[in-house]
Amino acid sequence: MPRLLLAAGGTGGHMFPAQALAETLKARGWDIAMMTDARGQKHTGKIPADPIIQVKAASISPRRPVAAISGVMQLAAGVRAAKLFIREWQPDVVIGFGGYPAFPAMRAAQSLNIPTIIHEQNAVLGRVNRVFAAKALHVACGFADLAKCPKGANITTIGNPLRQQIIDAIPTTYQAPTDRINLLIVGGSLGAKIISETMPAAIALLPPKMRAKLHVIQQTRPEYQDAAKVIYKEAGVTATCETFFSNIEDHLAAAHFVVGRAGALSVSEIAVMGKPSLLVPLGIAMDDHQTANAKSLARLNAADILTESEFTPERVKTTLEGRLNDSTWLTTAAAAARAAGRQDAAEALAHLVINAAA
């Protein structure tokens, strides 16, 4: 029975693609194990991996030399633990999904000549993935363009493996809105302050006839939830504001237009769903990778991008009014987004792993 070791950082952006791959290969009889850190352990509940090994890992920043020294020592301890586990468990392939918690397993695997694969979710190769890219059999990437990849790396574009509930909810067609406009507003795992504040104020500026058509589903930070509800009520807008939606796939499927951040999985989900969008890249994102992600749709005229400094109520109101009144653009943007989506990413990544083991 072939064996795969997953190595991933502690965020959903790293964990969800790992989950999708694990589910695909588990169904084919593979043994799956995983290495992550304490933060990543919280995201492993739905990942079909056993055992799940917790290793020490810490980010390293030259701006904080004392913390960097501590981080190097933690990574070294993690590599030692990873080598011990790999020698005992003997995986056929080790795949890294990025983040410093993936470092120990990838370093150990390459030093022991175990075949390695990298999956990069973003349009900019992450710093840990850059360390191991040249020696990996494949650098499987979520977007057609991948910046900061070292020379000699074997880049293979496959898309981002998405959770099955997203794939199952993909609508067959897109219908531009007429009497009712479904607007979905999301802000990442915790909601975004700037989106929570700006969107209700922007929507309140829209003409009354448009406001009357709007049905807003908004992910809102807890501290802004009450204020948002008041603004929407006073503006005559039907709105549901919550901090978290367990059925986000249903809201994505029903949306006519999406406003949100430009994390790799968010952009990929918007694409496979075939939705026009307004994207607001996180300004402090490493290497500005969210802007690069957003451009994958913007260059197809499937999305608009506003930087955080541009994301004002007046600018958003103008963008929404122009786009939501243009059925032709909405329809063509939806088709362009759908064409860029990759429903088969988990299968494509599984195929690379199977070939690596062979």
C-alpha cells in the first residue's frame, strides 16, 4: 500500500488543498500521514490522515534577530523529528503545501532522497516553497503564472484543489440579475475590518431602486455586525450579517456578484463558481501575493481590483453601480471566471503523486 506524507502550514489556505488531495488518494487505498505545527493541528479534523505528527516550527524574520535565532533552533528540532518519523514510516512521496510547518518534513525528505512535490496555492511562490522548489519533482501551482520560482524548477499548473462541498455546489449556468441582486461579501477567515466597515456605507450610497433589489449576505467582524445591520435597515436593504457561514458554498452558488479578499482559495472558488467579483488584496500579504492572485481574474475582465487605499465607500459605490447595471459585462465576466476555474485540481495533483511513487 503506497504511503504519502503531507506537510502543511497552519492556515486554511494550506490545509484545504492538503485535505482535498488526502481525500482523493485515501479513496484509492493510500496510507496518509501528516506533519504540521500546533496551529495546523486545529485544522486537521477533516483530513483523513493517521498519524498526524506535530513538529516544532517558527517563521524566521531578519528584522527580529533574537526571534530568528529561536526560530532556527525550533526548525532544526523539527527536522530531526521529521527524519526519525520518515525513516520509521517510510513514505513513498512527501508533498509540501507551504508555510514554515512544512519545512521540517521537506528538508528531511530531500536529505533522505525521498521524492518530493510542492503545491503552491498563490501566484507568488512562498518563501518556504522556494527553498525546496529546485529539488522537487514538481512545483504544482494554483495559477497559470508563478512568480519568484527558482531556475530549474519543474512548474506544473494544475489549479488549487478545492473542498468537495465547493465542487458539488457549482451551478450549471449564470443568469444576470433582474428583479433581485444577490451580493455576497466575504473577508477571509476572520472577516476583514475594511470590508466590514466600507461595504454597508457604500451600499447605502446606491440609488434607492438598486438598494431595493439587493439581497446582501455579508461576513462581518463581530464588532461591526450591529452597525452594519442598522445601516442596511435604514437603507432599505435586505441583508444577513454573520461572522461565519458554514454553508458558504450555497451563498457562492447563488451570488450574482462577490466582494472579497484575494486569497488563493477564495479566488479559485470564485473562478470555479463562475462569479464576477470585486477583489480587495490584503495590503500586508507576503510579497503582495494577493494582488497577483487577483490579477488572474482581472486580466480576463472577470474581476475588478481595488487596493485598500482605493477601497472607499464612494469608489465602491461607483464600481457596484456600474457593474450591477451591466448585464452584458456580468454575463461575460462570469463566463471568463468559469473558464479560468479548475475543478480537476485534486485529481491532477493526485496523478502527480501517483507517478512520483511509481
